[in-house]
Amino acid sequence: AEPIPETSKQPFTDGEVASVWKIADQEWVDSVLVLLYGGWRISELLGLKAEDVDLEKKLITAGVKTKSGKGRIVPIHSKIQFIIENRVRQHNKGYLFSKDGKKLTSTQYYTIWNPIMKQLGFEHTPHECRHTFRSRLDSAGANKVCIDLMMGHKSKEVGERVYTHKTLQELREAIELITR
């Protein structure tokens, strides 16, 4: 087997995540937190609609790219519950993260992202939030199948893929292992 190539992606450190929280009241910083605590791809974040959110069950059903990625269920982490609730209230019809009611492109989102990162003194990409989500779940000891399901990845183990049906409660317990 080929060695896995080194990735140039750097997950956020816990200290960096804490720094994002410190400016959470600023416009659009909530989008960074949703990426960090939801593991979404940038295109998925920008495609999230109010109708994808079930506030009662505290989950989001969305996703793109692959069969495993589409329509996946990601519980809303308790730390960002208020953010999702606010966004649903503001955009009860349409996209949660939009500008003047219009869906943003990834390129347009970078014009929002870059100044936030500059202010924080970070050189992260939105995709590094996804890496951060995965590595934080992994470090916290989350079940690998739960991680794959929330990331929209096909589980590597055929046995796990075929025989494991994770419940929403198991996914919720896994996501809540991220405590900072």
C-alpha cells in the first residue's frame, strides 16, 4: 500500500478555538464556529437551509459530494445550539448563511473568512475546520463509525459499514465528546 501523503492542512488548536469564541459576537464569526463544531464542507455550510434544521431534535440533515455525504445527519453541538437557533430565526426561509438573502459562493465566503482570520492572526482555511472537527472527535475517543457518519465518509471497515447502524443518541454522545 502507498503511504498516505502528508497533508498541509493544520487543525485549529484548542487555544485557537478559544480565540474564535472570544470574538463570537462579531458578524460572521458564528459561521466559523458552525464549521468547527459541525465538520461541514464550505459548500455544505453555504447550502444549509432553515428547513435542513430540526431544532426540536437538535440535528441538521444536509451534505453533498458522495452517497455517504448526502443527506447525512449531524447533531447540533450544544455549544453552537444558540447560533443555529439565531440563524434559523433570521433566515426562516432560505439559507442560514447568506448575504441579502442570496446564497454565497465559496469565493464570496473567503471575503468574509479572510478578514476574520487576519484579525485572529491565523492562517487557516475553512476546510481546516473540518480537519479540526475530525481530529477533536478522534482525540476525544469518539467511535470511528460515528465520526465517519457525521463527516459523510464511508466507513473503511466492511463489517462496520454493513453491520453497524448508529442511533442519533450515539451520534449526539460522540459529538458532545468535544468539550472545548
